[in-house]
Amino acid sequence: MVIKYGEPPLRLEGDGLVLREWERGDLVAMSDLFDNPEVAYWTPLRSPFDLDAAQAYYDAAHTDNGRIHLAITTDGGRPLGEVMLNGKTAALGYAVGPAYRGQGLAVRALGVLTKYAHEVLGLPRVILEIEPDNDASSSVARRSGYRPADVPATQVTDKGRELTLLTWEHLG
């Protein structure tokens, strides 16, 4: 896999994908991708994810909060999902719009961002936090080279729901 890095704005290319920063013109696409019951259930994203939520998310993604939020595209155009990295915790996350699932987008995007985290940012270990019954995300993690970490599960509350999160790790 060849990955090209460009800054600013951040743009990562590899494995048939272009990961790019969200643009103001993506707000409708963001709403279409993230305003979905499954996305609302498995992620901390706001629900409903309407245009106001998209605007707030866009604004937060463009602050210096130590996070990288990248739209998943095949050509730099229409977003098909998102992959993100929290530089403070070395935690990655992803979401793919329902219409675009089953194409390996999450695995490929996670691979590109994981490689960037190790090679460019110098992070020796990056993690995913996944609920035990989220079989789709566990499969993505496994296929992306992540392995369950030997650490206790974390208990958190999100949107009024008690969650158990298992840590998966990728070592550089």
C-alpha cells in the first residue's frame, strides 16, 4: 500500500481511498451519512444528526482539539463515511454510511489512518474501543490487524446508555 501525505489541509491517499478533511459543502452529506439508527446506537454522534448537528460537528472537527476527522472518499469527492483519530488517547474511530457498507471502506480507511498514526505521528500504539456485541466493528478491527488488548474493559455512559468497551490495539 502506498500512502501519500499532504498538509494542509490533511489529505491521505492509499488503498483506493482519499481521506480528506471535512469541507463546509459536506454538511448535507454528513447528515445523510450519520442520521441513522445504527450510527446513533454504536457511536457517540448526536441523534438526530440533522444539518444543525452537522454544522456543530464540522465546527468541532475544525478546532485544535487534538483530533483528526477525515471524510472517507474514493476520489476526494462525495463522503462515504468518516475515520478519526484522537491524538491525545491514540484512539481511532470510524463510521460508514449505510448505503456504502460492504465495500471494505472501514477496513481500508482504518488501515490508511493507522499507518499515518504510526509512521507520521510516531504513535507506537493505537487503539479502538468496541462494545463486545458489535460484531461488525470487531470484524473490521480484526481485518485491519488490530488485536484485543490485555487490559480490563472500560465502563462508560453515553447518551444515557451504559456501555462496556473492549480495547483493541495495533502496535507500530
